[in-house]
Amino acid sequence: MGRRSRRVFGGLLATICLAIVLIGAPGSLQFVQEKQAADDEAGPSADSDVTQRAKYASNSDVAQRAKYASDSLEPFYYETLQRWKEEGVLSGRQELRISAASFNRKSPDAEAHSAAYAGESDVLVWPNEKGWVEYDVEVEDDGLYELAIEYAPFGEKDGGSQQAVILGLKINGEYPFREARSMAFERSFRELPAQFDENGNQLRSQLEEAEGWRSKPISDSSGAYALPLLWHLKKGGNTVRIEALQQPVAFRAITAAPPSMLPSYSEARTGYPSVLSTASDMIVVEAEHFSYKNSTGIQVVYDKDPLTTPRSLTAKIFNTLGGYTWSKGGQAVTWDFEVPADGLYKLGFRAYQGFRKNLTGFRTISLDGRIPFEELASYPFAYSSNWKVFALQDQEDQPYEFFLSKGNHSITLEANYEPYTPIIVDIDWISQELRSVAWDIRVATGNREDKLRVWNVEKDIPGITERLAKLQSKLTELTKRMVSINNATDTVSQSFKSAAKDIEGLLRKPDEIPYSQLTIGTLQEKLEAQRIELISSPLQLDKLFIAPVEQSFPRTTARFLEKMKGSLQSLWYSFSDKNQFSKQKGEELNVWMLWGRDYVDELQQLADEKFTPKYGIKVRVNLIQTSDLLVLGKAAGILPDVALGIPEGLPYQMALRNAAFDLSTMPGAQKLLDGYHPGSLLPYYYDGGYYGLPETTNFKVLFYRKDILDELGLKVPNTWDDVYSMMPTLLQNEYNFYVDPGDFTYMFFQNGVDLYTPDGLSTALNTPEAFDAFKKWTDLFNVYGMDRQVQSFYNQFRRGTMPIGVADFSMYMQLLVAAPEILNTWEIAPVPGTIRPDGSFVRWSGASGNSMMLFKDTPKSKQELAWQFLQWYTSDETQTEYGLNMEQYRGEEFRWNTANVRAFARMPWKKDDLNVILEQWKWIKEIPNVPGGYISTRELSFALNRATISNELAGGAGLENPRIALEKGIKEINRELDRKLREFHMVDRDGKVLKTLDLPQITEPWKGAEINAK
């Protein structure tokens, strides 16, 4: 059954089922729910001329892939290149240069205009990130061309940030391939001189952007291709439309040229002068002393290997570069070096590539700004569990020779994953085919696993076994191809082999395939995990060697005894006082932080620079791996003075046990508390005081795909009634709306329902309003057909199979960082709201995050200092500087979602997005904590399962009535609450109330979030 036929059939089923539900018949729309998809887009490879660029394009399955390509985004670039090759499209021959300021048309929202910038006059200045400009381009010869842009990103003083410029490009009104939707134009950064603290530990160096004009051939934003993208320009008139997606920028010119062709090594070698190197010394460049990098996320790293230089055991010295911080395609680092004499040299790198078992990493290697020959377009760095020299050499282990003239030169290494691209595209096809199989199963079964039904799969779902058999064959083929690339069995090939066996298990008992939806969903999730593995290419460098060809590289792998000695030295040092929690110094302020090492290092540096000089006390920030250490620390008497990054519920649990400090008793507390949304403070309230503060906020918003909603003629929903109205259209077109089944806050809070009574001593779920809210929650799945199980909303949203839904900050950052190809197709809106019976409108939703607290055991003199530290840390200035530094020095993925709304607004958000987030911020309402409160969310989840998931497989009677399901939960909640209230002496054995909790009541939106986004 074809995709469009299934859509029509699915639409009829959706309409019929909605009619049945509305007249009160039992059943649900579950069998027309959206199928799962756990795969997303990746970029393919490229090579020197048209034939080479298409060499990885497999002829098999091209037609099948094409039928899915029209369903979401355009085909991959490598598939388009293969088609051009089959159609006989040749390389273009003309060279063109177009003044960027001489555009022919622009959209009304594009503020692009001709002006002077960065020392150049009459250039195109584009200060906002919206709209498009269009050029009419005449070419004499039909063919494929490389396009390049001369650009200057706006500096911070002009309104730019440190993000790359991202553009989209259409040729003659269309994206020729999906990568054309998002292409990166990077910035260039250099590090300022190193700084050290009083103990000799190296601090993270500040960055300086190398501003100015640069020219770059257009490439995709994920760095999937070693060479520039090619574009088909037809003879005569063409329109080239450039779309602004991210960051303000100035353009000087757009150029078109025939595709570049890389020679082979043997061809390049014949062009060398007949000379030998007269230099006698090897040139050694420390990798951490790079000249430029194009991403702030690439970091210098401290390494303790005995042969890593400079070596340090007693202080942290950044002596290597990269690792996991240098793993994304397109991330590049450049080193400058000086050659003493003309001659032939060989190149090598002391590197560690042991991050992923048996998986090869790849780098594009350029000398003086160009790739010398095609073998270096995607040079392999094979897996090695030890540091070693990776010499640039051929398959016979003969070193490549490079002619270098006397003087200054540069070498650049850029991460890519080109050899894995064909496999990634096959993963994409397999995932879509699995999704199609899952949909057919849902249509056939009504999304109900009826164990009493006898299936004849060949008759009931014709063709499904053949499709699964083909998927099994394809996975087996991918297993072999992975082994051929890596010359060993790696984790990805093992996963492919395991997936093939899973399908083989389904085919052994074909009549049980209708019960395999969970297995198919797991397969999709497994495939997505392998895609992520393949596009990641971590590499850690210690040194670069430029050696005369006759000279050997030095030994770089430590021997057993050297490693043993180094390990013993590190072990001995770990027992020093400053590495033991039990040896915390009384004259220091001890802070435990449950974040990553990068967060700890940044706070330590900021405290040394700003807090210690002002307050006269040294701050020591320690990284802890789990919040359980705080519980153990309490028992051992070694609690810190301040805890940061801890779970939201921990301060309350510590307060119950008389271990947390009441912040509201400190001077200036009310001013500090007033800076937070009262709804976000609810989890920290106990017995009239506040025992913690929110550190981050995990805001909820509505994500939607503009392109798909426009295609369907749907408007962005403002209320849940709007959501209900759009569901038939979504289901008829095999789409769905995502809600997190575990999040009930919006449905309960928007309908005036709290989990507990105002005194905090009993549940408030036994009211008519609560039963109504619970019914509405279950109706999302039982009546309106939303999915109870979604493998990954991010993946489905990215692909377009689930184009709208409510999600949080993590989803926002995933889309921003890892989905550049849809950057201009999605937006956010506030969470759908509810019109209350009195006519008021509300948007309440939760926004849980991490928290911070002080401790009662801290001596009074240090409690005051700890309070001063907390005031300093939560201040607008500190949170702003901390957040901006995290993103500036470590990359966009470290965006700091501080709970301080004023500092939050100063992060580099898009203006429109920030306005939406601030609007939703007004309506934050968290669940207050009470003794035994954990049981409430647990029993609500159980009640939802009873009311939305059939129990027939366990011999039950199907779905429970929502009221009965909730009443069972209320009974268990009251039992546990009563037990815990007695334990903490709030109620005596006879049930007499000894103490009430008197929970704050949040009924109005917070005006503190009314901040103008600038």
C-alpha cells in the first residue's frame, strides 16, 4: 500500500472512529495513532569531480528512497548527485562573480541593504536573521557549479554572537537537496594567553574572534562532506535565493566556478621539485597551541599520560586538544608553523582515538588552506586504545611526502564522517520502512494486541514478511560494510547484526508479527543510536610532527612500567588533602556541584576572579557525581557549605530531616525570593520557610513545523480546544500531536486542580474538578488518538512525522544544535491554554529544573558567607556572565537555562523565541512537596496506564473507567500520605492534626517575567 493510499485509508478510519467515540461507543482512536520513527537526517559524502562525488551513491533502493523523500524533506545531496550523474549533467565551465549588494529582489522582512562594513563599501549588510534576497544569474553552459560567498559575520559590537552564520539556498525556487536548507559559514577564534590560579592550575583562556572578510565555498552545516556542494545551474536565466537563518552578516560577493578537482597523491607527487630536505630537525607543534579554531566548542584538555607534554600531576595543565569536544562534522582547527628550508617532509600526529570501540574517525587535512590530494579529503584515524603516532601514509604504510617551501605554513584538520554517509542514508531508508511496516500493523490490528485473535499474516497484512526479509538483508549488508570500513567488528556493526537477528526472530513466527510493534519501535531507536555514533568523530591530539622524510617519528606510546609509574603517582596525589572531602578546610567556602566538569571549572574561575577579592574568602568548587553523596555526607559529618545542581526534591527531603537551612531567615532573603516565580519556589517550601532555590528552569513550550501546518491549512493552537479540533486533520494525514504521557501539570493546573489541599495534609484529587481533569488527560489518548509511547519526539519532529507537540528546553537545544536542516521550518509558541468557566484564560504548566541549597550543619560564621555566595551566584550579573561564558568558551550546546529570568533574557536567544518563553514563564507552577508526595505522581501514572492501556494481555478486562482508575490511585495516595505524616509527627496515631503545612496558593501569572526581549 503506497504512502498516499495509506493516508486516504487512515483518514477514513480516523473519521469513522471519531464518530463512534462521539456517540459514546466504547473503543478509541488508538488504531489510527501515528506510527513511530526514530531516525533523522544526516549528510552524505563528496569527492573531487562529479563522478568522484557520486562514487558512494548506491544504485540500489534509489527508487524506493525517492518515494519517501517526497514525504518529508528533499533527497540527500549524494542522492541528488547520483541522479545528476545518471542524467548526464556535466560540470559547468563558466566563472561568475556577483556583487552581493546588487540583488534583484528581497522579502519584506529582510532588512538587507547596501552599506559599508568592515572596511568595504557597497556590500550587502543583513542585520536581522529573517527573510531572503534573490539574484538573477545568467550562465552560458548548463552544468554543475561550486558556489562561494565572501562574507563577514557581525561582531558582538554590531549585534552578533559567536554562533556560525547559517543560510539556506534555493535554485530556481526549490531546494535541490535537503542540505541546501542549512549551510554553515563559520567564524574563526584564537585563544588569548594562558592564565593560572594560585595553585598553578591553568584556567580556561578567553577567546578572541578573528574578524574580517573571508571566502568560503558553500558546504552543509553538519560537515558531512569533504568538498563543497555542487549546484545545477541551467543554461540561461536562473534565480538564486539566499535565506537568512542565523546570525547577522555582511556579504561582499557570490561566485560560481566549475567544480574543483583534487589530484591523486601520485599525480601531486610528480609535480614536486627534485629536491631533498636540507633540514635536520623535526618540527614539533603542541596541539593545544593552535592558531585558530572555527568552533568555540573545541576545547583544550588535561591529560595524564606519561608521554603527554607538558606533563603535570600536581596541577591541571591543558596539554592536549579535542577528544569529545572535537567530534562534530565541520569542526576545524588550524596550526601555523615555520619550515626552515625547502624540502620534502612527512606529517604525523600524536593522537588518541580510543573513544569508540573499533570505529574509525576521519579528518579532512589541508595544507595552506587547500587539500593537497584526494587521499586526504577524508583521512582515516583508526581505533587505538593507546596514544600513538598517526603518520599520514598510504595503504602500504608508505608515508606521504609533502613539498614545503621555506617560510610560514599552516595545517588544518576538519572533522567529517564522509565514508559513513552511504550507511547513514541506508539507516534513514530502513527507519522509514520500519515506520511504514509499523503503520500497516496498526491499521490491521486497530492498535490493539488481541491475543485471542488468530492471524494469517500473509493474508491479513500481505507483503509484510517480504518487506521484513528485505530489511533483514539490508542490515546484514550494512554489517559487512561497516566491517570493511573499520577492518574489525565495531559496536555499530554489532548493533546492525543484532537488529537483523531481531527481524529474523519475527520472521520465524510470522503470525505473531502483529504483536511486534514494541520490537519494531526498539529497532528504530537502536538505528538512531547508530546514526549518532557514525556522525560523531572524536579525536584527541597532543602533538603535530613535521619531519624530514628520512627521519623517524619519536616513540609516543608509553610502556607498561611508565604507565604503572604514572598511575601510582596519580594515586598517591589523590590522597593529598585537597583531593579529599573529609579534609575540607574551614577557612574555605566548600561548594559541591552536581554538574559536569566544564560547569565546575567555569564557576571556580569566576569565583576566584569576582567573589574572593570582594568577600575575602577562598571558594573551592568540587564536582560530585551523585546527589547521594549529600546524604552520605550528612551521615559522615562532611557536608559542604553550598550545594548546586542538585535534584529539585532534595532540599525538601533534607529540610524534613532537619539538615537543610531555611534561606528565608537570612537578611535580604525576601528580595532574592521575589526574583523568582512563586510557582517555581513551591517545591522548596516547608513549614513557613524556603529551603532551596531553583538554579535552572526546564521550560515547556509548543513546538510546531511551520511548513507542515501550512500544507495542512492548520493554525497554531492557542487552547486545548484548538488542539482537539486539529486532531482529525493530523490523523487523516498520518501525523500526530505529541504530549509527554508523564506530564499532567498543564491539564490539572489549567483546570483549577492542585494535587494537595491547602493544608498539605491530604490529596486534592478527590474533587469533581480533579476527576474532570483526569478524564481530559486520558481523553488525549483514548479519544483524540495521541500516542502513549513515542520513541523520540525529537526524531519524529525532525523528520516531520509528528509535526507539533509540547516539549521542554532539552528539545529546544537539540533542534537548535543538531537539526540545522530544519532551522527555518520550526517555531515555538506558548503551551495551549484553557478558558476557565469564569471566562479567564490560563496556561499553567510545570518547569522543573535543578536546585541549590545551604545546610544547617554549617557553622554560623560560614553560613553568612555561604549566604553571601548564594546571593552573589544568583545575582543577575553573575548568572549572566556565567551563562555567556559557558556558551562562549564551550559552544552553543552549553546554553545556560538559568532560573534567573533577567539573566535568562540576556542569553543569545532569538528574539521571537525569547518572547514566547517569557510569556510561558509567567505561568510556571510546580508541584509542592509534602511528606510522601512521591506517591502522587507514581499513582497518577498507574491510573493513566489503567485507563489508557488495555489489560487484556494479562487476563484483565481492558481499559478501566477513568473515574475508577483515579479512585484506586487516590486510595493509595491517602494511605501513603497518612503513613508519612505520622512518621514526621504532623499527625498523631489517632489522626489528630499536630501541624499543618499551609502550602502557598498560586493563582495569578507572574509579572516578573514581563521583560522586553531585545
